[in-house]
Amino acid sequence: MQSENSSALATLAHPQRTARLVLLALIVFACVGPFLLSDYRVFQLTLVIVHAIALLGLNLLTGYGGQISLGHGAFYAIGAYTAAILIEHFHVAYWITVPCAGMVCLGAGFLFGLPASRLENLYLALATFALGVSLPQILKYRHVEHWTGGVQGITLTKPEAPFGLPLSPDQWLYFFCLAVMGLLFAGAWNLLRGHAGRAIVAIRDRPIAAAATGIDVARYKSLTFGVSAMYTGIAGALGAIAVQFVGPDSFSFFLSLSLLVGIVVGGLSTISGAVYGALFIQFVPNLAGDISKAAPLAIYGVLLIAVVYAMPSGIAGAIDKLARRLGGFGRSTPPASVSKHRPSQPGRNHA
Amino acid sequence: METLLHQIFSGLAAGGIYGSLALALVMIFQATHLVNFAQGELAMCSTYLAWSLIHAGCPYWLAFVATVGISFVAGAAIERCVIRPVEDKPALSVVLVFIGLMLILNSVAGWIFGYTVKPFPSPFPDHPLFGNTYVGNHELGIIAVMALTVVLLYLFFRYTSLGLAMRAAAVNPESSRLVGIRVGRMLALGWGLAAALGAVAGMMIAPMVFLDPNMMSGVLLYAFAAALLGGIDSPGGAVIGGFLVGVVENVMGAYVIGTELKLTVALALIVGVLVVRPSGLFGKVLVTRV
Amino acid sequence: MHKPSSHWTLLVITTLLAVACSRSEQGAAGGDNAKATAPVASAIRIGQTMPYSGPASAYGTIGKLQTAYFKKINQSGGINGRKIEFLTVDDAYSPPKAVEQVRKLVEQDNALVIFQPLGTPSNAAIHKYLNTKKIPQLFTATGASQWNDPENFPYTIGFNINYVDEGRVYGKYIAEKQPNAKIGILYQNDDYGKDYLKGLKDGLGNKAKLVVAEATYEVSDPTVDSQIATLKGSGADTFLNVTTPKFAAQAIRRAYDIGWKPTQYLNNVSASVGSVLTPAGLDKAMGLVTIAYYKDPTDKQWENDAGMKEWREFMTKEYPEGNLSDGTNVYAYIAAQTLVQVLRQCGDQVTSENVMKQAANLKDFAPAQLLPGIKINTGPKDYVLFDQLQLARFDGTSWVPFGQVLSVL
């Protein structure tokens, strides 16, 4: 995946240095930003980080792996509830709950992926659709209500900054989430660059050829499901701690749809796309609500379709194109990975 | 025993609801090889159109025919104007447009017509046949309408050149173009027919569940499940799938697992069946070409 | 080789822009505050979250009506010379969104109170936050019972008759009038339904065994036909219908159609003649018993009632897009009047603390849209607005009150 993108940029004067400078600037900004903003804005940025992690998880599965999921909100919910239940009933420290949520979702995702990865894309869409719709109902089930708190959900307390750091709880949580995000993004980048990443993409593009070269397709597919669910579950745990509340209505089917919207709008099969997508699903619904009280979702829908028209390979793809043009690479460059493959085409690759 | 019969018959009635929308899903799949998530909302909008016509004093059957006709045109128009620009884009982009369309239609319907439920008339006589209390005339009517639709669809796709051309355009657009099929026109036609079927489904469903902007949100998942269970390329399968889903869900809910988890269990069962029989109960087995 | 640096450059630029924007926005808000503290333009800023989108959009009309109502109040001079600035925002019935929006209203817009946030999940999510911040969570638009807890959550006060109380009234009534009833209950599988069931059993007391069948439904269910068949099959002769309007109408019609003729009780949530009983069929709804506290806009008996005339005039003049047969609009109108009453009582001392004090100091306040004899009373230890209810029976055209005004306690 990387090599294609980088080949387009290989001729940049000092790509290595530029990349490092920009990365440095980004880190500096990410660290200084929260001190310039109100607590409320910092909270919003924290939510953007949380969404970005969840989107990266879904992008691993759907963008890179070519398996569609209409129900990733369920894994987000499992992560959130794992954290909330551990904190509420077992008084576990919040930061321990984050890896716990990740492990639980890794397991849940893997187990769900075992049968699901046998399904063709349209059937996988149904299975995940079903998962997304039924999980909120399961959370209300009589026999688990004691743990989940039913519809009332679980209310959490916001953690204070440790070691007497002079940070507000919102600022602390922001940095905490930022660190987790850094870790997970680096992990994903490493994963995709290596053998596993190539296998995942190979299975998406040429499943039979991949199997012929000795890749255990079924195992890889369920593993991808597990890792994807782990990312999304960690995001769910962080989200629960930031919002200080979990309830079945927090994880309605609309959440799963939003995640799908996020990865496509941000850019399929790109890592940075997760950040763009997160910005979109965090801020555009608010914008739509400000424009119209009568039919906010209609505005959102129109904006959504407009973005798909204007940027068919997502915001990341559009930026790539723009950068190439600005950099004087107007000549026919190899198409970005996104537009070349047609990942997870419901029903289209029945030959 | 009486209760069991009631459960089975109300399951069949629910199956009629799922099956009729599933038919529209099968139609659009046959024509485009995509599942349209906005299909339910399109049907809901058509039903509001029929309601408005009836409310304006139009007799039922005239409103019915007009609604089906207008929906056909609207469906084709949506394909031409909204879907065409992303037709050659990755499938997920198309799915996103479906989601956008779904949100827009739902939101606009709520804005225009409000969210209070409206009664929608049934074309069938009110008094049950032979004084039975198990199944009302509307439920019988919906089953008859579905059976008729299935037969017509079967004949259309099997024996008319237009139907064959549509299937060809969906399965293999490049080769179809070579033999002179206007693929673009076929897609628009498929959308139009799906919208028309959706309109029929909406007008059949609304008398049972009442008309409101969210009337299809619960139905869509079941219809999707029914269509896949029966085999997404088989109209008859979709209807039988609908009945199966309805009856299994009701009987399980009433006797085995309780109403709280009936959706979950019903869906788990369906997914289980699909793992074993990936092309549905009546679908054609697909062979992937390397 | 790393990720294309262009991405990150752009990301930095956009984020910086975003920061710049929000900074300037903050500046503007700060400016407003400066004005707000100045004695001249002392507006009262009221915040609200409403589900203008999402599964509960039907209730969005509450926020729209109240916007129109406060506009009218401002046109006629405001409250004690102060204008109301009403900021109502969409939370899509999603708790995380509600938290985000309420934080914006409180921290960015400096709202004095959060008025009628709607829905149990959204209110549960902001409950602790608002109490920590000491911002009134005023007249929550939900009937859950936990809002009446002045000891632990002094800044939260509910509005609706709570579901447990309503369920208890039915329970007491059935225990007294039908001591041998066999009760079947249909309820929504969430706190709303479960609170009712709890109240019912509470009211039945040692007769709780009278409940022979319980069936639940999910809002995603297309119909409740199967549940009605189950209830009929249980041999129940009394039916407590705890459902939202669409399902209530389905249940009433279905019970009639399959030949089940129990004594029926219908919860207040769905007691609208226009939007429930008419769709279900008025003949099929004959004899239903419900609890009421405000006047139904589609009920013929209030056609010439002064309070309802006032409401209808308001609707046609100020909120013409509103639905005249929707009882929610009457409810929203009463709630808006109650807020205005609280603010009037505050006099010149319009602080969050005093708003809360006055909200807990309503004495015999009776908006003209409430049923005769029903009055709002609160006290520092009593955060329940309505502790009286009226039973009513449907006679085929309207709800006929019968018996005394009942106390819920």
C-alpha cells in the first residue's frame, strides 16, 4: 500500500526531511493546542481522537481487508461497556480498563469473525447489520441488566490528572487518548507494512490467488476481524471515559452507520483518512443541526452525498491529488490505492 | 393450541410485511447487483404520496395506480440524477449515497408530514372471511398480492427480452454493451421497477403498521434477512424467506426465548443458516471465477 | 519512506484553522458574557437539547413550540424586563451527543438553565455533570422516577408524571375494583415500561399475583400482533397497555380483531384521541380507561374551553406548522408556561441557584390546559410537579373523567 503512494512523492525534494518536520509540527501542535482551547473544545478534540481510533479499526477490516461491517458500533459498545463495568463494579483504574477492553473486543471480534469470514460480502453485511441492531437490545436483557444498568446505563467519573500535573481533567484525558492513538496508529502502520498487511490486502484483491500462495485465508480474515474490533473497542472504552456515560442508546445503529461514513469519507485504505473521517462525523452533524432544526439529517445526507461526489476516494485521496497537482505532478501518476481497488463490493464480484 | 395458531398466523402476516419489501430488494439486486438501503424509505415516501392523494379525495385504486406510476418515474429519476455520478465508483461510495438518500428521505418526510401515526386504508373488505379471528382480510390480501407479484416477476425475468437484458446488464455490463444492450437504461429501469414494487409494499404494509416516517426502519433489516435467506436472486425465495422469518421469530419469541431477545435469536439463526448455505435456501450456487 | 507528508501538512493547517476559528468564537462568546453581566441587556439564556433528528424526532415539536412561545413572551416585553434567549439544539436522542451539546450550552454559551432536555438516556448522561456544575436540569421531559432526588441531585427536577406513580394508580384501582382480575401487561422493553410494571405491582400490593402475563416489545418491532396473541392466550381479562402511540394503536386494534375483549387500561403517553384512538378505530377503543392531567386537543368536550382556545390561538398564530391534534404540543405549552412562572418568581435575582429555589417553590400553579382540579405544587423536599391524577374512560368520542382527583402517593 505504502509504496504506491510514496512512489508518487518520491521525487519531492527532501521527502524524509519534510515528513519529519511536519510530523514534528503536528506533535508540537497536538501538545500545545489543548492549552489554547476551552475545556469544551478539548473535549470535542478528544472525541475526534476516539472516533479516529475507531475508524482506523474499521478501515483495517473494510478498507484494507475488504470485509464490510455495518455493525462496528457493536464492538465500540462492547469496549465501552467493558471499561464502564470494570470501573463501576470492580473499581479498576480507568487506564487499566483500556487494554482490557481491547482484549475483550479482540476475542469477541475473532469469534464473530470465525463464521462471518466464511460469508460473502452481502451476507457479511447482513450478519454485521444484525449484530449492530441487536447488541443494544442485548444490553437491556433482564439477566445482564444488573451489570449494564439497563437503559439508565452507567455514569462514570472523569479521571483527574495524575502526579499533580497542572492539567484540567479534560486536558489530561485528551493527552491520554492522544498517547493511545499514537501507539495504535504506529501499530497499524507497522502491521500494514509487514507480511500481515500484505496478506490482508492480497486476500481482499485476489482471494483465490492468496490461498494458492499458502495464506490461510480464513484465519487471516478472522484475525483481521479481531484486530479491527480491538481498535474499535479501545476507542469505545476511551469514549466511555470521556463522555462519562454508557447506555444502550449511545450505541444505536446510527453509530455503526457513522463509522462506515467516516471511513469512506476519510478515505478507504489510508491511515490518515481515519483522522479526516473522524473530523467529519464529529463536526458535520453539528453543522447540519445548526443549519436546520426542521430536518437536520436531510442536510447531513446532502453534505454526505456531496462529499462522495466531490471526493470519490475520500478526503485523503483528494488531498493526495491536490498535493500532486500543486507539486507539479500533473502527469498521469499511478492511481491511488483507493480508487484502483474496489474493496468489498456487495454482490459485485460474483462472477 | 389456539394461541399457537394465532402466533403462526401473526407470523405469516409479519412475513407478508417482510416479504413485500424483500421483493423490492430482490428487484434492485437483479437489476444492479446492489442492495439499496434506502429502499424502505423510498417505499415510505411512496406511501405518503398515496396517502396525500387519497386524502385529496382520489379513489383508492386510482391513487394506487398513480402512486405506482409516479414511484416508477421517481425511482428511475433518482438513478439517473443521484446514483449515476457514482456508478463507476467503489461499491462503498454507492452504499454511502444510499445512506445519504435514506437520511434525506426520512428527514424530509418527517418535516413535511410530521411524526404522528396516520391510518392508511386497506383495499380489502373489513369483515373477516367466515368470521375467523386468526387472519384478517388484509393479511390474506397482502399474501395474494405478493403471490401475483412473484409470478409476474418470474415471467418478466425469465421470458421477456427486457427482463433478460436487465439481468444481463447487471451480471456482466461489458459483454451486455457488446451485444447492444443499453446498460444505463436498464439500470434506470431496474430502479424504477424496484421503486414501483416498493410503493406496492408500502401501501400493503401501512394499513398494518400505520403510516409514519419511521415505519420501515424496523422492517428493512427483516426484509434484508428474508431476501438473503430465500436467496437474493429469487423472488419466490424472498417471499418464503419472509414467511419463515416471521413465523420463526414469533414462535421463538412466544414460546422459547421470550420477546426480549427474539430479534437477536432470529437473526442469529438466519446467519447460521447462511453459513451453512451461503446462497440462501433457494438461491443459485455461485462459482467464483479465478 | 513515511506516509505522504502532504496529508499531515494539510492536517496541521486545518487543525490550526479550526483552532483559530474556535478561538475567535470563544472571543465572541466572551464578549457576550461581558454584555450579559452588564445591567442593560440582561437576557436570560436558556439551553435545551431536543431530538430534532433520530428515533425520537416526534418529540422535536416540543422545542419548536417552546421557541415560538418564548418569542411571543419576548415580544410582549419579556419577563421582569428581561428577554429570553432560547438556545435549543439537536442531540439526535444520543447520550454522547447530549453530553457534548450540554457542555457547549453550559461552558461556551453560559446558559443559565438547561430546560426540558428530552429522553431518559440523554438526561441520565448529563445528570451528574449538571449537578456538579450547579446548573439546573429543569423540568426534564421524561417520566423516569430518578429525577425526584433533591437530597443527592438538588439541581435536577422532572416534569412528567412519573411512570412508577402512574402505574401505581392503575394497580391500586384494579386491586380495589377488580380484586379477581387476571392482568396481562404489554410494555416497551426499557426503563419506561419497566417502571410502569414496578408501579403496577407496587400499587397492587399483596395482589401482585394478579399479573398473569407480561409481554414486551422493542421499538424496532414492526407490529405487536404476536404479543397480543400471547396475552390473549394467557387467559388475561384485564389488559394494561404500556406502549407508545404507534404500538398502542396497533395493540388496541389487534386485540379487538382477534376477539379479545378484556378491560383495557391505556397509559397516558398514548391517550390521544387524534393520534392513537382514531387510527386504531374509535369503536375498538370504547371503554378504555386512562389517566390524564392535561386536556386532549382532539377531545370534543374542550372545544369551547378557554384554556384550549388560548392554546389553539397560539398554535395558529405563532406555530402554524405545528400539529393541532398532537397532545405533545399541549404538554410543551404547559411546560413553557411553568418555566415562565419560575422565572417570574425569581424577580431580579436570576441566578441558577434562585431558579432552582423557585422551581421548588411552585404553589397551586395551574395553567389553563391542565384538567380541572390538577395543580402544580413543589417544595424543597418535593420535586414532583403533579401529585394528582384523574381517571377517565373513553366513551367513543372523548375521555370522560370519573371518580375523584387521585393522589399518587
